[in-house]
Amino acid sequence: NCSQAQLVTKQRSTMIGVLLLALCALSLLRFARFRQRFVRALKSIPGPPGVPLLGNSIELLRCDTTELHDKLVLWTSQYGPRIKIDVCNTHWIMHTSPELAEQIVTNATFNRKAKDYEYMHEWLGIGILMDHGPNWFKHRKALTEAFHFRVLENFMPIYQEQSEILVEKLLSFGGRAVDVFPVFKLYTLDVILETAMGVRCRAQENDSDYVRAVAGLTQITFWRMYNILGQSDVAFRFSRYYRPYRQMIKVSNDFTMTVIRRRRSEMESAENQETEGDFEEGSKRRSALLDKLLRMEIDGRKLTDEEIKDQVNSFMFAGHDTTSSALTFIMYLLAKHPDVQRKLYKEVKEVFGDSKHPTFTQSTLNNLKFMDQVIKEALRLYPSV
């Protein structure tokens, strides 16, 4: 009986081993077939030639962020509206086709961010830009109220004040050729900091550690996405960017957390709570977005300071970069089409007259019908998101 039991046990072990081996073989076969179809599909997409294993990594290794943009534009002009770029074992499919873009942005399957976004995680955390799935929908729905048109109208004095500083800065160039993108980035930083966080940074007028940190973090983050030295956390630690990256992360987080804690303390100690969108006189205008985040409840609990920091940093990064890109392309198109520029200037003169410091209101802006068309056409031709 003992020998029979041992025999049965041995047979069962053998059967289990054979079954596991068969499952492994089947899994490997399915993976091989998937890989074969994947490689075949990739081969059908044109792109710049690379070297074995490394792909286009060596060529991209020598590029900074500006040179990368020029390189991508060159490749799409050479190989078409859809190209394949290989960075070691990572394959990028880049497209410039509006039809393909529509399929991607309207498909919920692509709601989850690509692996490249992980390089932003340490800086931006799990904010609205990095989140996905049900959690993303909850936060997006809750945050939508902070951007109601009535709330945005309260910010009109801020828009006007910062715009006048921008105009004076542009006039100071005296007709010289200038790269307006960094100028617009400082302008949008000033606007978003004051409207989103209630802080006057004066980025257009004075240098600051926070402004330098945001600019540096943006540059290093994009560098990590396409450079093989940055894609590995271990290799990144030994790169020349790691130490300044850590310092800039600290500057950014310290600045944001200080603003959040100060505002939370003010709200908790105030006898009469301000409503969202209310402002104090002078420089301490209140932030609708920050106040909304401090009052917000998700699943029956208030957000922690860390969660609010992630949301604020996400809005700061995404908001100032995309808006400055849009403004830059609008200026570029107006320079290319002087007839459109003259027509737009005529409309502005008709609405605001000859005043050097006209008062902006929602009503006057609504009268700028042609300007609205210009902005929308620029965004259609050069989408900043």
C-alpha cells in the first residue's frame, strides 16, 4: 500500500510537471507569435535607420531639447506623417496626422499615460496630469468647478496687469529679433501662480529660485524621456543632471508646500470663511483653485497637503508650458500673415480705442470676434496639447 501511494504521488507530480511545462511552452509560443506580429507591424512603419540593440539612441544622445525638436521635424519631413523611433528596447510611434490624433485622444483605451510620464512622477506626483482611470475622473469632475467662467472673470485684473508688464517687456526689445517663447513662459508663470495659488512671483521682472527650478525641471524631465542615460534611474544618479535635479525638486516642493500650509492655516483660523473666488485687496488675492483644493472632499475625506501639492504642481507645469507654446505660435502666424495682423489690430483699436491702458472686461473681450477666430485657427494648426 505504501509503495502504491508513493507511485500515485509520483505520477501526480509528473503530471503536474508536464502540465506546467505545457503551460509554459504555450505561453512562450503565444508570446513569440505576439512578438512576431509586433515586429512585423513595426517594420511596416518607416523611420530613421538605427544600430542593433541601441536603435536611434546614439543619435539622440547628442541632442538637447531644442535640437530634439528640430530632429523630429526633420525625420517627419523625410519619412512621412507616421514614423518609428527606437531607443534601446523602447519603440516610439510618432505621428503628425490629425486623423490619427483624433483616434488616440477620443479613445478611452489610451487614458493611461505612457511609461515616459514616469519621469515626471517625482516632481508632479499623482496629479491630474499623471493620474488615470476612475481616480482621474473623480478629480477631474471635482476640479472642473474651479474653472467656471464666473471664477475666471474674477481674475481679469490679474490678466490685465501681467499683460501690461509683458507688453512693456516686448517693447523694450526695440524691434530686435528675439525668441519670445521664454518671455511668454515667464508671463504665463506669473499669471498661473497668482490665479492658481494667490502668490505674486514677479517672474517677468525678477529672477527667482522657483522660476529657475520650474524651467530646469522641465528641461531635465524631457531630457530623461529620450536620452538612454536618463531612462535608467541608476544611470541618471551618475549623470551631471542628478544633483541639480534633486535641488530643484526641493525648491519647487518647499515653495508649493509653504503656500498650501499658509493658506490652510489662514482658512482654519478665519472667523468668516471667504467663498471660492473671493479676493482680498492688494497683493494677497485669493486663489480659487487652491481654495477649491483645500475644501475639496473625495470619497468623504479632504485632500492631504501632499495631494494638493501634486495637483498644484501639475497645473503649474501643464498650464504655463502649453499656454506659452500657444502664444508663441500665435505670434509666429501673425508675423507670417501681416494682412491678418492688420485686420486684428484694426479690431483691437475699434474695441479699445486709443487708450494705452484700456480696461479689460469680459464684455469687451467678447467683442473681439476676429481675435477669437485667430486664436482658434492657431490652436488648430499648432495644437499645444
